[in-house]
Amino acid sequence: MSSMGQDNLRYKRILLKLSGEALLGDTPFGISPEVMDEIAREIAEVYRLGVEIGIVIGGGNIFRGVAGASKGMDRASADYMGMLATVINSLALQDALERQGVTTRVQSAIEMREVAEPYIRRRAIRHLEKNRVVIFAAGTGNPFFTTDTAAALRALEIGAEALLKATKVDGVYERDPLQDPRARKFDHLRYQEVLERGLKVMDATAISLAMENRLPIVVFNLRQPQNIKRAVLGEPVGTTVSN
């Protein structure tokens, strides 16, 4: 661990939220090994600064519960399938991180002891204190809740100082920048503004949880090198949502 890095850290314990779609790379479905290795290298660099890291990862590259429900599936069944997709992604990320020399544990909100520990809050905190990265799989373990909400919940449970949401865009815009190139990017937003404007940062439940507990959210582009490191060092990156 780098003591010099620790002195410069803005956040010493974080919850990193990764979207499942971020793992696709140029593939239409599943996991790109090249992208996974790239993400693991970025996380490993931050880990070696002495940052305690919890991770929640989505499952949209494999199966999205909402999409299944929109096509007639029972919503609860579709959501459970989505949770299982996050377990697959979590195991793949664990493998990639351990190949980078980062000790990692996967804790699942749905018990499957052969592949992951059950989620136990105190055990998760102890892993973090022992310099292990903890990947929280299977969302909250409940249907009708997104992995964004799971990320906010786990961040609060482990006492994270910030929730870092790594996405495909470089922050929060007033409109979709892919559809309107003139859309303005926000450097900073208040929680209430996000809710009132209906901005697509995270779902309303996650934003409300963060607002009630004063948990800062930093939204940034995952594919831009060094962005996770810049965020934990407190450098301006993406959009910050706070009070």
C-alpha cells in the first residue's frame, strides 16, 4: 500500500458501481475479457493506493429483469434472473482482479455457498479492513429493486465515503448527449435537482437513500483511463451529486 497515496486520498473507502453494459466492449452480449482486464487494472491501481473498495455490478450485459418483464415475464422471476446475471459478472471480475494480485471476496445476497459467501455486513467490513476488495452480488436479494439501489444500500452499510458510478458517459447531462450534442453537462448537482428534473443518474430510490444519508455520488466515464483514481483523489471528474 502507498502511504503517500493515502495522504492524498479524498475518499478512503468507496463503493464502486459498475454497469453490466460496461463489460460488453465491442461484443453484443456477455463479457469482453479485454474490457474486464482493463477494468481490473484500473481498480488494482486504486487498491494499491490504500483505498478500501466495495463493488456492485449490474447484469445488463447478460439479462435485464425490467426488459424481461416488459415482454410479459413475471417481474419477480425476471428480477431474480437479473440477480443471477450479476453473480456471473461478479465471479468474472473477481477472477480478473485476482490475476492482478488483488485479494477479492464475492458476497451474494442470494445464498450459493459453492461460489460466493453469503452477504454478512460485519464480515464485509472486516474484509475491507483486511485490504480485500468485496464484490456484492445479486443486488439486494429482492425483486423490484435495481442494482443502483443495491449500490446505495451497500455503500451506506459499509460506511463508504462516496458512491462512484462508472458509466458509458462522462457525467450527467440535461438531455441525452447522444441524441442532442448541444446538451449541457453538469459539474455538480444537488440530490433534489436530480429528482425534480428526472435526470437519469440513478433511480429515485437510490438517490433518496443517498440524500437522506448525505452520501456523495460521483458519475464518470469508466472507459477513460485513470478516472477511478482521479475520483478517489478528489480531482474534478464527471458530475458530483451532493448537498
